[in-house]
Amino acid sequence: MKRFVFASFAVLTSFLVVGSSSRISAAVDNTPPVGAWTWCTETNVNGCIEAVTTISPEKVETVYTSMASLPSGLTVTANCSANGPVSSCDTNRYVSRDDGTCAETSAWSGRFGSTPSIEFDIRWEGKSGWDLRVRFSTGNFQPAFTIGHGTTAVSTTNDGDGTYTYTHTSKMEKAYYAPAPLATAIANSQGDWVHIQVWPRDHLLMPTNPLSMPGGSSSSSSSTSSTVAPAATGCKYYPFDGAWAEANAQSFSWSYSSGNMSSSVPNVLKFTAAAAHYLPQVSGQPLQIMPARVQVFLPVSYFSALGYQSLSEFNAASYSIATEDGQATAPTATIQDTGILINLGLQHYSSPNPSVTFVAKGAALNRTTAMPATPPKPIASVVATPVSVPAKVTLPKMAKRATKTLASIISYKSSGTKKWKVSGVYCILLGCMGYFGDANSVAAYANGRF
């Protein structure tokens, strides 16, 4: 599983923002910026936050169009990670050529194996049970699937000018953190937090043929003829556009493989999910097991690829759940307008690492209660930044001009996300991800994680 180490620091300023998915003005370059995103303005229309909608438990909706207007305590930050050697959020890696081949564009030379992704966080302490809808302008970054904690719905709108609008809906709830080993751990910190990672359509390309780097047998001014899919078909993608996976886990990833089916229709989804086995202990009360939740939403296009002419044809005989630890599951499948939401029905977090196996319409289902000893090797994988709520370390108030190393208060011996918060006009952090700044700059970056 890939682990991304990044600092999603953002300085957000209040501006008039885009009020709908249409663009205020055209941009020559629709590629969104790498790094932290700000709110949309009349001049900043690609790679920005357009609006945030809060929905109370009483279903009262309030729309906010600037950071300054957000209610107290609510923070929304977004970041595009290049995930490779080139600092760019460009995801237009492949192009279908006139001769029917699929090629890697020349702009991607030397970036094999890296695909940018968008990460965003929503924090609002004490607001468990509230829903939030965040609308992003993603430029020419075409969102395809989402993974993380808190998702309840996603949608992507093609704006018709080569750009896209991505809308994410989530429910605030407690996220828990515990040190390893998680299989027996008691959660020792918690927070109301949604953490999401969005991958582009480029990551779904079917690698049916070996990928050649630019400089192949023929080329044009914009691309080369490096074939990655069969000739005369153009670029083909796995049918996961609009899919999302969600878990109330401390770390979470998923991969897919084709099992015994055609490589164009992956039918085995494998999830790796880890979290504390127990909820935080209440003084004088017995320990309570943390309820586990892993769910995946798959679009209509996926079931069509499996041969289902309508979603109503999909039923309990169409899929099976297996777990590595052998725990009993009680899965449910909920048909929605644009796809099917499957809750894998886990009971607890020990080492479940569940998988879902789908069958084509009319095929027999071979049910199992545990993972096979040698699971199929994934032909492609989708991973997410670990969803972690760091333990809090409180440092006593320091005198003026006093210094203290982070290493003296934060342990680097264990893996996981760590967070710190500093306050004071003249606080300075040195050696933070290679960033060095003056007092005013660092004061603006007072809250971060890595």
C-alpha cells in the first residue's frame, strides 16, 4: 500500500466564488495546481473549492462560498499530490489516436508509475451526525473513484469545456486512533473528521499490452504511439467511474483482480482495513468492541459489464464475502439510482481484510467463508492515504525565544499520521518537510499534519 507523506497546509482567503458548476471565465491551462488548493475566485477557477454545504440532523441546509463565512470550528482543506518525480497535477496521461491506438502523451515522459491524486479533509469537532457537501472545481483532473472515511455520495459533472466539477457528500462521525498492534488495541484518541482521497480516470487504464515510453515507432507533436491497449480500440478503462469505497478504519486500501473472468471486468475486490479492536474505554465500564464498517459503491457501468441488464437482476446470489480472520459477515446490497452500495457486514476489526467476489449474470456462485490461502494477484490496485487520527501531545507553554525539538515530543519509531498545532504570532517551525519560513509565514501555517 502506498503511503503518502505530505503537509496539507493552506492559507485560505475570502473571495467571491463560483456559485455553480459553470466557469466564470475560460482558462488557457485547465491543469489544477499541485499542492494546497484555495477557494475559487473570478480568476482562480481550476483546482479550488467552490462551495461547502452543511446539513443539520434536522435537514437544514446552509451554503458557504468562502472560508471566512464558514461556521466556527469547521475547516475544509484540499491538496493535489503529484505522487511522482514531476511536480504536476496533470492527469491527462493517455490519448486515443486517430489510428485507434492508445498512447501516452509526450508531456508524461519520465513519469511512468505515478498518478496524481486529490486529498481533502473536513474537521468539525462536536458535529457528529451532520452531513457536509463540498463542491470542487478540479480543472482537467477527471475524478473517477474515491476512497476514505465518511463518504455517503459522490458525483462528477463534465463541464463541457475540458474541465470537471466534483461533489462529495459525507457524514461527520468520530474517527479513532490507536497505536499498533491494532488487533488488540484500545483507541486512545478521537475526533470528528472526514478524510478522502480521489483518484483520476487515468488510474483505471487497462494495461493489456506493455507500456512503451515516448519515442516509439511513430509520434506526433502531442503524443507518441506507445501502445497500452489493443490497436483499433483506443484507450480502454476499467468500469469503475463513479465508484467509491469507505471504511471507519484507521488505515484502508483496496485492490482488484479478474479472478477467473475476462481481464476487462475485474470481479474480485480485496480490502485491507485496520483499526483499534476496542472503542476508548469509559472509566469504570467494560471494554466495548469497535463496530467495523467497510462498504463499496459500484456504478451501473460495472454491473452492465458483468452482464446485468438492470440493477434489479443483481441479488444475494450474485456476490459473496470472504474474510481473512474467518469472522461471520452479514452483507447488504442497496440499489440506488446510479449503482449499488454494498456493505460488507463486518462485525469487528481484528484482521478482517475482506474481499468481495462478483459473478457474471447467470453464473454460479462458489461461496466461501474465508480467504483462500493464496489470493489472486491483483492486476491493478487502488490505494489511499491511511486514515488516522493522531494521539494528542500537549506541550507546556514556552517562554519567549525558547526552543524545543519536535523529536523530543513526537515519536518517529512508530508509523502513522502525526499532527501538531502551534499558536502565537512568533512561533517558528524549522525542518518541516524541508520548509523554512519567517515568523509571519509560519504563523499562517499554524495547523498541519504529515
